[in-house]
Amino acid sequence: MFLISKKKAVFFMKIIRILALIILTVLIINIFSGCGKNYSLLQTPSNLSVKKDKARVKTYGDYYVSPKGDDNNSGISPEEAFATVSRAQRAVREQIAKKAIPEDGITVSIMAGNYSEYNLAFDERDSGTESSPINYCAYGDGEVVISGGIKLKAEDFESISGDDACRLSDEACKNVRMIDLSKYGLTREDYGNLYALGAYNTAEYYDGDTTGPNQCELFFNDTRLTLARYPNEGNLKTGEVLDIGDAQEPNAPAPIDETWAQRRNQRGGTFVLDNDTYERVKSWKTLDDVWAFGYFYWDWADMSTPIQSINDDTKSLTTKYCSPYGFKEGCDYYFYNVFEELDAPGEYYIDRENGILYLYPPDDPEGSDINLSVTTESVIEITEKASYINLKGITVESTRGDGITVSGKGCSAEYCTVKNAAGCGISVSGNGNRIADCEVKGVGKDAVILSGGDRETLIPGENIVENCYLHDFGQVQKTYIAGVNISGVGNLASHNEICNAPHMGIYYTGNENIMEYNNIHDVVLQSSDAGAIYTGCSLSTYGNVVRYNCIYNIGSGEFTPNGIYFDDNSSGQTAYGNVLVNIPGYAILVGGGRDNTITNNLVINSGNVLNYDDRAYDGYHNDGWYAKNCKAPDSRLWQLYEEAKELNEKWDHKYEGIDKMHQDYSREEDAGFAVNPSGSVVKNNIIISKKGKIGFIADSVNEYSDTSGNGVYKLRKALKEFEDADNGVYVFKEDSEILKENPDFKQIPFNEIGRR
């Protein structure tokens, strides 16, 4: 027998324990590397977006406009140019009235420069025909800018003085500059009051001057500046909630108070401030017109409210406006419009009583472009009676309203830029209108609103937004805004790049709309219960198609949103051929619903992969959390059922799935009973994840729908199946084993996705 000393035995035992600990640690790391948001192993999808220079319009026009022109000129040559676009519009109208439109239409060529014109409204008097359109085009080199704002001159700013100087820190006093807005003829009516922000604000339920247009804003070299706030970065957290206030859905999710919307002046909520925040607030001279902006219950429900009062005994704050869901401890918020907090570069404050604007400049004002948005209207509006009017190469900026509104027929905006609007960038309705090769950035709400078509008759709108770069939107309202917000019937969002926003890339509702070949990334940065492409809460919006989109790198920090999200029983949706990479939540999340088709999608490195729950089935049959929406015969789901039935009757029973739905309680287990997740197809998808699992599909979905034939693979092994995963090209090799094992899977046209 081989013997060792006791001392050596102890030594070897220590070595064994250390090795075991190392092995265990490695195993734990490998296990948990599939959890949380750790996507550094995968390259961002590439070869999706191709930059394209603005196309030059033709070098001549029928009329010319120049900043050096004169409205008394003839306008028929660059040397005889008009000074304003509105004067050229008048000349075009006169020509149209004489029925003297040339065969190839009329072109107004606008020379580079800044035009302080806004609410340029075009109607039937300005219209062309399909073969003879009316064109308003940028001419020659340089940028043509039509602005709804006022440019402030650096030399008009002065050092801060007077009683207000003592309210600022010494450092702020050295740097803050002030300007008297009356020098520009501006009055209180021009810069207006502050009104509530956010998708879920409740200001309309209060008496007095509580609702109005978007606030004026200050821009410095094309950057939206910040109304003086605390804290300067990030958010505070609500403390203990002493009073949830008068909530529509108290202690959500819970039954809704059906009388809430009929009441006025509901009680605000009260929550405790942390000690530092309490001391900070108490140091402010006044709380008049100080506001709090936050997500006071859900991270998808933003709102703002004036401060009602501070209670010194409890160190608590009471809001003037209630939150529809009440208040919850630990939610994000911040204060804004606080003069004393004008303490950081890029902040400003307007003394609305005296018309003084205070600015802490982010850079030297000399030589900088400082712009105050003034108009509350769209800078350019093509009204519903207008037709065949085209905008080309024009930049629109600085409005408290929307940038461009198009609601006519056969109109277009091409190679245009819209920036620095408090509302949305471009709003499109009407019929047969097209937005193409445009850039929208720095807007307060949606980048593009795309509607049109008639849901009563299913007549399509045929409006299009394509090949556009839509980024940095949702800078004022943070939730329920999107790069493209689609409604109506038969509209198309195609080949756009959508990025850098707090909420959704695409939000849609309606019927027969198509969202295809879009490159969507770095969206839903400030919400978890949301999707890069989202629709929700309908049993009637059949026929929409989500195909060949690439969605990647969404969410941030603690926020873990989803890729494609069919929420709250959305039915009749189709999603195929989509590529979803580095999604921190579910790549595809279906919240109940019927007749959904989810096929041929490629999911790579998603946190939770795929989820198809049965919230309505579970709520009805098992008293699950959704029961309040589907248990009673007149509850929300059954109201949606009635709506779907009525519409499908008008549509001559186009959608078989709606026809099959019923509310016959004697046949609760039947596939047609509306709460049952029937008729869906979830198959032929390829799922590649660290865990090598498909995610969650409810038993009732497996029972009532077809969920077979999905290929599931572990990430590390599957990456070698792609042509060039190391460089973000997620196209399978022709001899890929995964393709052989999934013969019905069709290669996705990966390199065709994005701007062309």
C-alpha cells in the first residue's frame, strides 16, 4: 500500500478543493452568462444601412426664391428671384387659376438660405395633377431651411444681473446669460405657458388653463437644450407613497374605476422625498410653475404634473395632477422649470412674467446658431384638399407643432430634413402620399405618423414612408411614440433606419399595413414592457404584416424590452423573415390572441427568446391576472369581440378568423371561443440562444394552435453556421447544417434590409 504523510494529505486536499472551486466557478459563469444583458459576444448586424447623398434637383425652375430676392421681382430667374416661398406660392396659384400648367408641371427652385416662414399651407388652389405636379425644390448648393423659430443673436445676450442673480450659484452667475425677448417682438402669447407632458398626463381632467400647445424650446447648434432641472442627469426615485391619489386604476393591475373620467380635479398623489431632495426643494424660492416629470407607476406611462405642496412634517411632496395608475415607491422622476437649478451647460429658463430668457450656454454663443421655436403650427402643411404637390431637398426646423403635415393625395416629401420640432416630424394621412429618403431627428414625439385608408370599408390609404433615417425622436414625450406610428389601412413602412429613442421603433394598429426591411436598433431605451415593433389590444386588426426587419441592441441598463410584441390578445398578425439579435427581453412576445402567424424568423442571442402566453384563456378558465378583462360578459375583451364582429360584417366577412370567434358559453372549450388562443402558427423559426431553449409557449397555445417544427440551437456552436458572424453578417452558409435540419426555412434577404 502507498502511504503519504498526514501533512501531504492535507496539502493535496487543499489543492483538490481549490480546483473544485475553480471548476464550479467556471460552470456558474457559463450558466449565468445566458442570463441578464450580456451580449458582447455578438457583433452588431452589418451591411444593413447604406448612406446616400441627397440627389440634386434639376438646375432650373419656373420660379426662383432667394434670401437676396425681392417679392416685387418677377421671380422667373435667379436674378429676378422672389424673397419668400409664400410669394412664389402666390405666383403658382395665379398660374394654376389661369389653367396654364405646363405639361411637366411647375417647379419653384429655392436657393440656399434661412427662410423665417411658417404655416405654409397648400390646398386645392396649389395643386397639380399626376402628370403635371407642383414642385418646391432646393436649388443649387447649400441648405434650404424653412424655420418656425426666431434666431437669437449672441450679441443680444447680457451677463445676469438683478435680484435673480443671487438665486444662482456663483459658478452659474459667471456663465449664465440673459436676453430680453421683447427685443424680438415676442410676447407671452408667443412663448406661451408650460403644459403637461407625457402620454399619460391627466391635465385635461382639471379646471382652468391646464391644456395647450407644446412649449417653446431653445436649440443651440441643432441640439435641444434642457429646461433647468434637478437632477441634471438621471432621475430621482419616489419614496414611500403616503397617498396614491385619485387613480383610474388603483393598485394596478386592478379593476378600473369607471367613474374616474367623469370627475374633475382629482386628488394628486403624495410620496416621501429623500433627505437630500427635500433640502434641495426647500432651498428654492418658489414652487410656482415647478413641475415633476416621471414614470410614477409603470415604465411605459410617462406624465408630468405641477407641484402642489411640500409637507415639512413628513418631508413629502403632493402633486397637483393625479396619475391614472396612482403612485408607487421606487419610480423614476425629476423636477424641471426650476430657476435655481440653472446650473449646468445646456440648460435654460424663461421668466414668463417678464419675458427674460436665461441661458447657460454649452459653448461660445459667438458664431453659434441659437434658435427659439415659436410657431405652434406645422411649418409646412399640405391639406387634405391638395394634390400632387412635391417637396424636395428642403429642411424644416423649429416649431412647437409638427414639422411637415401631408394629408392630400399623391403628394410627396423627398430628400427633406425635419428637425427640432416639439411635435412629430412628418405626419401623413390622405391617400397615395410618399415620404422618401428623408431624415427626421431631434423631434419631441413621433418621427413619422403614417395613417390613411378607411377602416369602415377597408379601402387602403397606400401612403408610404421609405428609405428614411429616423433617429433621436421622443425627446419630449417618452412613451407611446415611435419612429413610424402607423394606423389606418393599407400603408407601408419600408427600408427605414430607426434608432436612438426611449420607446418604440414602430407602433401600429389598423389593417393590412406592411412593415418591411426596416433596420431598427437602439430603441426602447427607457422601458421594459414594450417592443421595438409593437401592437396591442385588438381582435379586429387582422392582416398586418411584419417581415424582413432586423431588430438589434435595444434596451439599456435595467430596461429589458422585447423585439416584436403583439400585446393583449392582438390577433390576425403575421411576422416572418425577421432577424432579431441581442434582444434583452423576449425576441417575440405574443400576449394571448388568435390567428397569429410567426414563421421563418431568426432569433440570435435573446434574453428570453420566444413567449406566447394565454392570458385571456388563463384569465377566463383559471381566474388568472387577466380575468378582470375577460370574465364578465361586458368586460374589455368581449367589447373588442363585438367590435371585431361588427367590422367584419362591414368587410363582407373577409377575415375567417373573426367569423369563427364566438361567445357561446356552452362551448367554452371550443376553438372558436374567443378567449382560446386558436388558429395560430408558430413554426419554422430558428432560435439560437445561450440556453438552447425556445422560451415559453403556453399549454393551451400548443393545444389550440400549431407550434411544431422550430429549430433550437445553442449559441456558441451555431455561430459557425453563418457566412461571417464575426462581422455581423447573419446569413447562413449554403451548406449549413442548420439549413439542412430545417429544410422549410427560407434564407432571409439579410443584405437587403435597411436603407437602400
